[in-house]
Amino acid sequence: MAHDDLHDDEFNEQDSHDDSGEQETETKEAASTDDDIEYGSQAAREAMRQAMASDVEAFLARGGRIQEVAADVMGDPPRKPQTNYGSRPI
């Protein structure tokens, strides 16, 4: 009976090795799809550029204006520095 169990274990190990190859292939395919979404393929980036260009053209056609802002201009005013020194009760 122990001899049969040994063969069953070997059989199960072979099955698990066969399945892992299929899983690796599926994982690689999913990873490449995720990379295309995250980083964008060249075609996806080109499509995004075209969409952005058409949006800008539509904005300008409606009378919108594009203003160039200097690099040293900040949108939010500077704030007073905050400190917690001495704020703890004695």
C-alpha cells in the first residue's frame, strides 16, 4: 500500500509541474497587458496624443486661450512655518 502512495505522489508532482507552465504563460500574458496599460504601448501613447491634440483644438475653437506661466511662479502663496516647539504641557 505504501508503494501505491509513492506513485500517487510522483503522479501529483508531475501534474503540478505541468500546471505551473500554463500558469506562467497566463501570468506573462497578463503582465504584458498590464504593462501596456500602465506604461502604454507606442500605439496607445500615439492615440492619447491625438486625443489631447483634438481636445486642445476644440478648446481653442471655442475661444479658449493658452497662457504660458513662468517657471518661478507658484499657484499657492507661501505659508508661515509651523512649529510644535514648546506646545507640550508641563
